[in-house]
Amino acid sequence: METKVIREKQDLTYLSWSRMRHSSGTAGSFLKAESEVSGRKVYYKLSKYDNVHGVVGHECVNELIVDRLLTILGVEHLHYRLIHADIVVRETPQEVWLCASEDFKERGEDKVALDMYYEAEHLPGETAMDFCLRMGWRDYIWQMFVVDYLILNRDRHGANIEVLRNKRKRTVRLAPLFDHGVSLLFSCHSDESVGQFGVMKDLPVQSYLGSRSAWENLSLIPKAELPKLHPLQEEDRAVLFADLDGVISDRLQNAIWDMLWKRWSAYEDFCNS
């Protein structure tokens, strides 16, 4: 699915929203919906929803920014569209920005959360990390640690990594990286809070395969196996924030760029140390 921003307001009032934990490509705790478009399933996700104020977050914008970042870095991932839309949640009409993604499963594949797959398949005494390394997923895990450090992803729980299985072909693989809304400055809902946010602060994170520190997780990667990503460059700023004027504030855009640029520089220093 082409990554783009659909600014013309769409009528998506027909969508039914629920708190689904297991939706392909959209696992998490925010409101989700799905529909079928041209024979393909499309999954929709809202930013943080408040029963009183409605949609109050900008996690859906984060999904698009991280989508663009991972394209620049050369990391396989799920693609998102950011859509301006009218919706109805609990019989209340709302005008929102939401994100949409297509199913990343191939024909014949089913999916299971990594934590559930590990519980069913690991050897006695084998940790989740050792299990993933035995399965041959080390490059994926190392890239994930770097990405989650760069964006300060606070929500890489065991269902935000998915295993795709094709029983007929007897293949098992990890799904492309997805669900990056709870990252960057997701907790900042005003320019004042943006100005108070420390973009290099090592906030506690939920990491199924690592520690509570995104920075310390980099040290779990053997030096010889540090991912060689395409470098982030200053001109990439325009790519990351294309068509987002009026969607998020200039101050938030500047802070997100400051965060990504400083963290990328720190990762380069880490690689060269």
C-alpha cells in the first residue's frame, strides 16, 4: 500500500470501532476497525481515545512518520495511510485523523503473537531471546532494537511482534515491524508539553525481548552484528513531515525531528565506539 496522506475528508461513519487486541497489523490497546476494499482487508486505527474528549492523541501520525523513517533506513515494515475522516464512535460523530494498513499475511499464512508462540514452542529453560535466536531471527531482533531506540517505542510487548506460519509450506517468519504509535512524543498533547519533553531521555519502555531501557537494549547486540542501516540525513526531514502541516503543530514536528536526529547521531557514535 502506497504511503500517503489523504487530506480530503472521507466518510468512514460506517466503520464499527472496538478494542481488538489481535488485529493483523494493528495489535494494541486503541480503538480499531476493519473493512474490505477491492477484495483486501483494510485495518483502521485511531489515536488515543478518551470517553469525554474523543480522540485526543496523535499516535496515528506517529505511525506514518515511523513508516517513512523505516523506508529511509531500509527496514522492512508495515505501511500506513493517514486519513482525514468523519467517523462515529459510541453514537458520537467525530472528525479525526486515523491510519489504515493492509493485511501483511500472505495467502495460506496464519498469525500468532510471539509471546504465545514462544510459550508453545520453546525448549525447557529457554528464554524468549534465546528462542528467537535459535529460530534464526537475530537480524530482525537487532534491527528492531535499533528502531525502538531511535523512536523511543514504549510498547513492544509480546503481541506487537507477530509470527506468520504457513502450515502447508511449513514456513515460519516474523511479520514486518508494525504498531509504532506509542513512540516519539506520543504523550505530548500541547506545545507546552512538547517544550518540556527531553528527546534524549531514556524513559522506561515495554520490551518483550529486551530490558526496560531502549538504550541498554543496544548493548544486547553483538558489535559485529550491529545493523548497517541506510543513514538518516538532514534532507530527510522534508520527507518525514511531507503533507503534515496543519495535522500536527510546527513545534511538534521540530521536536520529533530533533529527537530522531539526535538519537540517530547517538546510534552512529555507539556503532563507532
